[in-house]
Amino acid sequence: MSDTVAALLAARAGDDSEGLRFEGATWTWREVVAECRRRAGLLESLRRPGPFHVGVLMENTPEHLFLIGGAALAGATVVGVNPTMRGEVLAASVRRTDCQALVVAPELAGILDGLDLGVDADRILVGDGDAYAARVAAAPPASGPAPGPETLLMLIFTSGSTGAPKAVRMTQGRAARLATRAAFTSDDVLYCAMPMFHGHALAASVFPSFATGATLVLRRRFSASAWLDDVRHHGATFFSTVGRALAFVLATPPSPHDRDHRLRFVLAPESSAADIRAFSERFGVPVIEGYGSSENAVVLAPFPGTPPGSLGLPLPGSDVAVVDPATGEECPRARFDASGRLLNASECIGEIVGRNCAANFEGYYGDPEADATRVRDGWYWTGDLAYRDEDGYFWFAGRGGDWIRVDSENFTPAPIERILARMPGVAGVAVYGVPDARTGDQVMATLEMEEGVEFDPDAFAAFLEAQRDLGPKWVPRYVRVTERLPLTGTNKVHKPVLRAARWETTDPVWWRPPRSGTYRRFTAADAEALRAEFAEHGRLALLEAPS
């Protein structure tokens, strides 16, 4: 019975069909499983008493895949370390997940310099080269007991309201269930350009390929300019993404080959309705959106008849509602005027809650307080905001609290604020998320400068460029400069006031237009153009909803 990822892999051990492609090289499934078994031996040779956790800091490469498969066979847990993390955020993530060893790609080894990872130096392996290959070859075969469905397979990082990353637990049983739901066959070719440290790529492409014998195509990292050539070259039948990837592809010049491909459908949650429509029209392929998360407790699916832009409806048997967090009562349905403007945002927007879904949540590793924020009174609280229309369809309305989500990644303001506070002349700083016109959020910072110091946008951009621990998605899109940050009665920065104002303020605001590394003044014309972009993508309600 294939109730574990280890069993799914074992079933592929005699399969001589093509299993993996990467940068011109190919492996049969028989060869993939053999490589995974060698990594299982390597991981078992590294095992010490305590949680059998191994960090993997890599982009999408065969070695990354072999380590995930090896961990499944050895009963180990892969801690997927996000390579966009930097500095203490990265180090704390490794320490807090009790990694016994860490395997790092050679091109990423430099970002570990000077960090206290809590891992002995001789147990940090560079996953390439002759020395590593020799160590893999010398490791005896894994001989431990077969893992069960309850065996922890992955820890997948997300972010919490304190700024410290949280690690979502994924057992072998949950991963196997996700894999066996997939509607693929051995004739499919799954193009995986989303990172394997994230649950989306694992659930949408990697584990389903184990279950069905479909060919998995790995790309080291997503490239919009290479996407169509790759899809055509490999004869891909499926592609999955999160966030703005569709927009990046749509920004590439049209080609006579736009519809000359084998794609059957694209999975693209958190894409804007306009991008989904334009992508489908240009490339002639259906795009499926829906709603889910690494925690996998609440899933909303775009069943037939779902309006464009909606998250869809709950899976059969799931009791999902939009709830007012203050009262625990279900919010009233949304009302609209003739032009489609949301009329009762203040009362219809609430948190997406699974009222019979808590058992689907396997918890965060070593963080009972974070567990408690998700499961309260037997309900699972997603932390995401939505409203429902009269037909019951869910519509995304933003993130609760201080969460910021840019290009499908969650993070919180505190680490960014600590970095910006280093800049000479800055007396105070507040960072928060504001809506993006297409999908998710953008980062906005409000700065209070020291007396007599003027904000210099060029110096600010240069400062950001020099900060090694500033993640690439943490860079502020908007910067507001104010004489005094608003404070609460206890002298804490009152972010709701800033978040509600966004860029609509009499204070000077600078912004970094897309694909630009410099900041310029945000003008009234910019504000009008941005509002039109929100309207184009069906997200104008986010500017009118309470923050």
C-alpha cells in the first residue's frame, strides 16, 4: 500500500521510463531511485541521537531531489532552507529546527560565512564535487526500519507574526495523500520551476511524479524569458506556479509559438484574474487558481462555474467560513453596486476559518504558541482575509495582522525594520504590507529621520544594496518620510494608521517602479495610474477595505 513517499519511490525502482530531466541530462526512474537510495545511506551515516533532521540549502537540482527521496527512504526529515534567507534569519531557522547536518549547494555556501548555525563544521557538506561523490559512494546502504505514514518527511518554512520563521510539519502520509490525488499519468511531463523548499512545488509536481511515474523536469530557478522555450522543448503537459509568475511570462514578447506546446493545464494560485485571463487567451491553455497553503488545512478549489478571480469553494465535506475574529461569528455575505463595487467591506471581510479542518493541520515544529494561533476552539484559523458573495464563492481580501506576502512568500516586518534602522540618519522606522495591484502585497516603509537630516533616495538605494541580510523580496517598493511616526498610548508605533493611508498621504512618498533599482517621488499621476491598475486586475476592493 502506497501510504508513504518511501513506498511510492520503491514502486518506481524497476521503472525504466524517463523519470527526471535537468539541463540536458536524463535519469530513468530506476536510476532516480538508485540515487535516492545512495543518499539514504549517506543520511543514515550522519544520524545522531535526537530528531533526524537534515537541512538542504539548494536550488532545484537533481541533488536536491535525490536528498528528498533519500530522506523518505531513510526515515529522515528534510529541512528545506530558503536560499533567499540571509543573516540571522537563516541561521535561526537552521538552529530552531534541530538540524543534525546541512547539505548546501556550492554556489550558496558563501551566505553561511560567519553564521552560528548550531551545526558542526564537519557536518556541513557541500553537495557537489569529488569529495561529496566519494562520501555518497562510501556510505553503506540504509538499514533502518521502514518509515510509516506518521514519519516526519519535511519541515517547510513559512513566516509568523513575530518575524521568526515557522516550520510546517509534513509527514510521509500527508505527502503521499497529496501525491495520489494528482490527475496525471506516466505520459505526463511536469515542468517544475518553483522552488522545492516550498510546499507548492512538492505537492503539485514532485510527489505526484513519484506516484504516477510522470517525467519531472527540473529548472534551477524560474525564468520568464526561458519559460516557453523550455515548455516546448520538453513537451511539458503541466506547469505550476504561485503569485506573479504569469505576469512575468506575459511581459515577454509574443511569439508565433505561443500556442505551439503540449500543456494541458496550468496551476497558478494567487495570480490575478486579469493575468489568468490574458495567459489563457495568449497560450490557449486553461489556468486553475484556487487557495491552499503549506499547512494544507483549508483548500478552496475552482470548481466549474467559479467566477473569474474567485478562490472558489471548499472541498466536499469541508466546513469553511469567513469569520469575524473579534466575535467568532460568520460574516455576512458581500454586497455590490451595479458597477461591482464592494459596498459592505467593513462587515463582510473576515478571516478564512476551517470549522472542521483542524485535524488536517500537522502543526509547526517546536512552536506550540504558533500552533495555538492556528487552532482555536477546534477551528483552524488561516490568518488570511476574504469575503463571500451571495453564491458562496470566496474572494481574497488580504492578510491578517502584520503578515506580508510578496511573490508567494510570507514574511513579517521586524527583521526588515532592524535592517533599515541601521541606516545613518534614521530615527524611527515602520514596515508593513500594502496591496499589490496584481496579487499579494508590496513592502512599504515609513521613516522618521533624525532632526536636520533629509531623506536621500539614492543613498537609501545604495544602503539597501549593501545589506547582505536583506532578502531580495524584503526591499521596500514604497517609502514614506514623516516628521513623527504615529504612536499608541503605550508609545508603540501605530501601524494601522500607516497601513490605512498607504501612499495616499500628504507626506512625501518615494517609490521603486517595477524592474527599477532606484527610487523617485510618487506623484498624483502615479497614484491615478496605480488605481487604474488595481481596477484592471479586479482588486480595487483592497484599496477600499479596512486595514
